[in-house]
Amino acid sequence: MALGSKRDTSKRDFKIVGTRPLRPDGIDKVTGRARYGADMSAPGMLVGLVLRSPHAHARIKSIDTSRAEALTGVHAVVTRADFGDVEDAATADTLDNCMAGAKALYDGHAVAAVAAASDAVAKQALKLIEVEYEPLPHVTDVDEAMAPGAPVLHEGRTDETVPQGMSANVISRCQFGHGDIEAGLAKADRVLKRTYRTEATHQGYIEPHACLASMGPDGQADLWCCTQGHYMVRNTCAAILGLEQGKLRVTASEIGGGFGGKTTVFLEPVALMLSKKAGRPVKMVMTRSEVLRATGPTASSSIDVRIGMTKDGRITAGFAELRYQGGAYPGSPVNMGAMSAFAPYDLENVRTIGWDVVTNRPRQAAYRAPGAPIAAFAVESAIDELAKGFGLDPLEVRLKNAAREGTRASYGPTYRAIGLEATLRTAKDHPHWTAPLGPNQGRGVACGFWFNFGGDTCVSLNITPDGTVTLTEGNPDIGGSRASMSMMAAEELGIPYDKVRTVIADTGSLGQNEVTDGSRVTFAVGLATIEAARAAKREMCRRAAKVWGIDEEAVVWEDGAAKPSGPNAGEFPPMTLEEIAAIASNTGGPIAGHFEVNAEGAGVSFATHMVDTEVDPETGAVRVLRYTVFQDAGKAVHPDYVEGQFQGGAAQGIGWALNEEYIYGEDGTLQNPGFLDYRIPVASDLPMIDTVILEIPNPGHPYGVRGVGETSIVPPLAAVANSVSDASGVRLTDLPLSPPKVLAAIQSR
Amino acid sequence: MSTPVPISLVVNGEAHDLVVPPRKLLSDVLREDLNLTGTHVGCEHGVCGACTILIDGRPARACLTYAVQLEGHELTTIEAVAEGDTLSPLQQALHEEHGLQCGFCTAGIVMTFEAYLRENPAPSEAEVRDVLSGNLCRCTGYQNIVTAVLKAAEAMRGGRGA
């Protein structure tokens, strides 16, 4: 794809892109009309519930469902025995995660499910299912899981990258970098060596997982669910149930938050199987406890860092060894942690090693820039400590080492135009940087990087007979994409924003679409939208040429209308989109533009965050006083939404840094599966979060768009930790910075 | 299982005669028996505030209340806040100020502040943050919600704004 060649100049004047029109989903959401996962019903619908393992690790010796099946009002009971084998290893793991096979691998692992006439009957039925468990030793800590002799979850899953003799819980090893670490460290005036630890956190979307499945006896099925990717749901469920993809139609509901956690399936294959067995529609809705026990938390980690720095602040070498446990199955995001750890810097000598480890915890799911915030916490803390040790300005040190256009990234590629330096310089000039601090207060900064992605995308832009436009796309709107797509379509067509409505199609309406993840949608779906609009414009110019009886090359599209152009075009008044649409039937039929692409050219993005905190020396409690986000958006299509992404990422990062953690007991069960004990930030925990949008255009997008959703959670863990270290006078290396930990650190000062 | 009992519930000014199990939560009765799905359930233990409704004009968690307790009380849900096509000043401000992203927590926040702004028509930012701390939002960092509530308060006092 040579999309770059099609791009417009980044200096173009936009009429709609960059403005702040009202959101198209706002009224539905403030009036309660919007329909989320749990809001759909069907005639004859049954209630589906899941029975979950109370053990962290246990062999399932037998499951007797006969008493549950005999209960009046129970229409189906499902166990793993109802599902066939799945060939693909990752999909087989997904099935095993949705319904345990030989072993229950974590507290909360699904072992059976029922469909019944009511919630009360379904609950009673769960109690009648008799599961005989043989409890096994368990392990939930990443370092303990890697140790020889640790309880083993799976035999034979270790790949060829892992040296012989390691625990079978170590699944794979990855490595990135270039240069000679030892030679680089030898040139340093100081080499800092530290170990950092982070605990698992949950995405914490307020809407629990929910779906409504209906499968007919002919194998045709419909599924409604809250997901970040209904095409992924279709393909995964089809593979697990042995269905043809075209027979399963999935519709995405309005989504009540996802942050990466709704990029896989949990209930959906089970609901389809229950519906198949019961011959009735089945609705399943998780409780908050189920969400926390059995859906995607992040990895937890332990990371060793060695960084060498000269006394004037030049990094001579950077090394990190990252160990991430991703729960009970292979696939922690350690590779992305290892790739992104040093990505903001131009380094001669850099190496990262990542270890993917399994433990008796729920299978991790993506969480906003998966893997990167953890890695950035370690590296950005170490750089901060070195800078402070030399008495250097931490922003200056980062500027001195900052990656720029042409820098060979630590993970391989060479950067095109990037915005890290711009975020650092803007941060340095911002009044926040020089504002006075009081006693027990500190200031921290950190940088962050995210790749941003493209991927398979389809868009259909339909011109209606009255000249309004329906844009059909296949990515659930999680951060305002209906607004930004409508804006880009209107911009390209030269018509008002409110003439375009963007709808999210079901899986039957478009070809394959990648999940709403990787900050890909504004970039990739935007790119496809612009190209679809261009295709529609070409067709409308052809129609005008036909009416006028001139060559179609002699017609151009300007300000929402076809116009004759060039010496031999003749004199005709412009034909507007509405006029062309009204006579489309007589000039060749309906008009639509569509575009299908595996979008390449996503632009990486960088951010610098600055945060002031105050530490209470009596209790160890940390208060966040002031927070400023500086991030490169490429081009902010709808700045309100961009600022919202910056603020939301910062708020989640503050929670990760200060409050949130998965706490496991000695028995391997989760001790805090509720919002009371798993505490996400509330309004009084946070200050106003100031935002500065920078626009360094992405050369790979027609309007210069980069993704913005994920980079914003990468710096806050380190920025907060650096700030707390500044305020308390003691370096903190173990997240979260909960009051007891901070107090202990202050007292040992 | 206990036997369902007949109850009469007044919701959004309309009387409903229902037969519900005594232990059925108000949130489930509203959503399942009355199809008022604008009241969302996020945690079932009174922490997230997404299910907040008004009982006799005061905010309450529908997930911590049994429907059978509410015979003789007036209930108001998100569906009755706008008057026809006219949004309340608070709804309008949330819409205009980008005071929501996914919108799942929004109904609970609207119900909390419809009541609070009647009680305190001129709150400070700190007071808004304090009251808002009973409602969890994971998307926004709360900033635009605070801004929207302050703007709505001003509009309701007759100032400019929404």
C-alpha cells in the first residue's frame, strides 16, 4: 500500500476537523436511551449463569450435573464436555479460559454454566452441580513461578526461546536492542542498578460483561454483546463452536468502557452453547466479582534495570530484564513492554529481555498500551534517579537523550517525524514546571511511548436519496469514533457535520474489521473513511459529467458540489451533493463509496506527563495536587475527545500508581473482588488534569492523525512515583504506592 | 425460594402492579419488569453509583434496595429527567461539556446531581467533587463532569450557560 503518496499536505486548512461539534451519542447517554450489553431482551429468553472454581489450582475429577438438570425451570447445563477440540493453540486457550477442561487454573475459573427460566432458578441450579476437585499447589507471584520447583500449570507449553532447566511456567523469552551494553556501561560516570515491581490492576470498566445469544437448530446464530470487536467475537466463537463465520451474526451494543479488557471473549461461546442446548435465547451478565476474578487484569511484573549515565546526562547504555506473569495462559504483553521500555530514547547501546510467565491468576487481557506502562515505570524511574543524583534537570536529561526523526528505535525501526522533543520542550516552558512547591510536596515527570496500530478495516459511505450520508463502519465506538468519522467524512465531502451519521454495523454488513484496540480506529477507520468519501466524490463527479455531457476529467469536487473545471469543460452551475443524490436513480443508480484496507502507516506517539504530589509524613497517604499531560496527537480531529483520552489515561495511571492492586491470599484466592476493596480513583482523589495537545502530523495518514488513546497511560506510573520520591525524599520502586508502603519507606529513610 | 408477592410501585409518576420475589432488587425490577434499562448496574454492592435513582426525590442505590420495600414511595429514574424533548440543564451541560465518554455511569451521576443541585444550587468545585465521589467513572478522570455540574448549577440559577 502506497497510501503515503495519496496524502494531502499537512498544512491544509480544515473546516470541520479540529472543531468541537456536539457528540452524536450524547443525548442517548444522558437520557438513558443508549442500549448497553445487558439492555437487550428476546422473547423466551433464559438467564445464564456460570459456576466458578473456588480453588486457585485444582484437578477437576468429575462434574455431576444431573441434579441441576432435573430442577424445574433449568433448560440447559453446559460443561467443557459439550465443546469439541480446537486446533489453534491460542483459541484453545480461550476456550479453556471460558470453560475449564482438566484443571481449574485460578480462583474464579468457569467450570460449568446453566440456563434457566429465572435468575433465582439458575442460582439454585449452580448449587446443585457437584464438582469433585483435587486441589493442587498454586503460585501467583511471577518470580516464584519462575523458580525451579514451583507448582506447574501446564507441561509442554514452553517454546524454543527458553533455555533448558527453567520452570515449565516460563513460556517464552524475547529480546530487543542493539549495541554493546557492557561497553556502554563502562563509559558511564554512574551505573544505576534497580529492581522494580508492579501489581496487577484491572481495566475497571463500569459495565460488566454481558451478552444475549440465540442459536437456531439450523446452526444460524445471532449474538448481541458489549465488546471492543464484534468481528473478533464472531471469529473466535465460530472457531470454538465449529460454526461457519458467515452463519454467526454479531451486533455490538453500546459499550460501557473496555480499555482493552473487552478484546476477547468470556461469556459469549458459553451463551451460544447454552442457547443451542436449550433451544432458546440466553442472556448472561457478569457480576462485579466475576469481572474482577475472571476477566482481564493486567500482568504483574518484576523488572531489573541497569542504566549508565555520564555526569552531563548522556545515557551510555540501557538494559532491562522484564518478567511479566500474564495469568494462567501464555501471552503476557512482555514483548510490548520490552519493545517500548527505551523507545523514547536515542541510544547507542540498548537491550531488553522479556520473559512470559504463567501463574494461577486470571488470564490477562489488554489494558491501554498493554505492557508499556509497567516498563516505562521502571526505566523512567531509573533515569529520574540518575538525573537527580547528578543534580541535573530531569527534562533536560530526557531532551538530551530524546529520540527524533531518523533515530533508530530501541526495538528496531527508524522513526519518521515524531513529537517527543516537542512534548518535552512544551513541558519545560509550561508554568507548571516552575510553580512553587510547599513542604512535603514534590514534582515528577516521565515520558511514554506507544506504537499505535492499523489493521483490517472496511468502511461503506452511503449517499441517501435526500443527500444525507450514512457512514457504516465496523468498530465499536469506545472513544468517540462516530463523531470523528462523521467529521472526516464531512470534511472530505465538503458538507456540514450534521449531514453525516456514522453507525456501527453488525458483522453481516461489512467485511472483516480488526478490534477497536491499539489506538487504531481514528487512524485506520479514518483513513478508510476519507478514501470511501473520495470514491463517492469521484462517482458524483462522473454523474455530473454525464448530466452535463462532458468528460469526467473535466469535473472537480469543491465545497460539497461538482464543478466544471478546465478550458474545455463548459459553463455549468455547480451541482451539489443533494442535487446529484436526488437524480442518482436516473444517472446510474445509488451512490456509495467504500474502502477496504489493511491499514499501514500508523504513527507512533509520545507524551510527557508532569505531576505534583503531597505526602503525609504521618500516614504515608499521597495526594495528587496538579497534573499536566503533554502529548502528540498528530492531528486532533475532535479536541474534546482527545483531551478526554489524555485525562482518562492519566486518571487510570494515577490509580495504578497509588491505589489499585490485585491482592491474593495464602490460598491463592482473590481477596478484593469488589469495588469497595479494589479501589479505583474517585473524583475527590484527583485534581483537574490539564492537557496540552501537540500536533506533529503522522506522514502515514491523509490528515496526519496518530492514535491518542493509549499513550496517555504510559507515563503516569513513573511520573507519580518520581513525584512521590521527590516529595518524600526516598526512592519508591514497588507499586502501588499505598500508604503503608510509603510510610514504611519514610520511616526507614 | 420465597413466594413472589404483589406490590404496587409508582415509577416516574405511573403506578405499576407487579408480583415480585421479596428478595428481588429494585434495580432488577426496574430493568427487567418495567424495561427501564437506563438504570445501570455496575457493582451490585452500592459502590459505583451507576444504579442511582430518586426515592421521594432523594438519591438511592437501586442495587441495595428491595423493590418490596418501596410500596407507597415515589420513584424517579433517568427516563423521566428530560421533559419530552427538552433535556434538563444538567443533562444539557453533560452533553455539551463532554461530561461523559462511554456513558455507562452517566445516568447515576445525573440522578445524584438532579437532587443535589436542588439542595445546594451554588456548590463549589470541592463540594461537587465530594458529592461526585459516590459515583465511579473510569473514562473521564471526572474533570468534564465537574465542569458540567458547575455549568448546570449556574444555568439553573438563571445565569448564562446551558
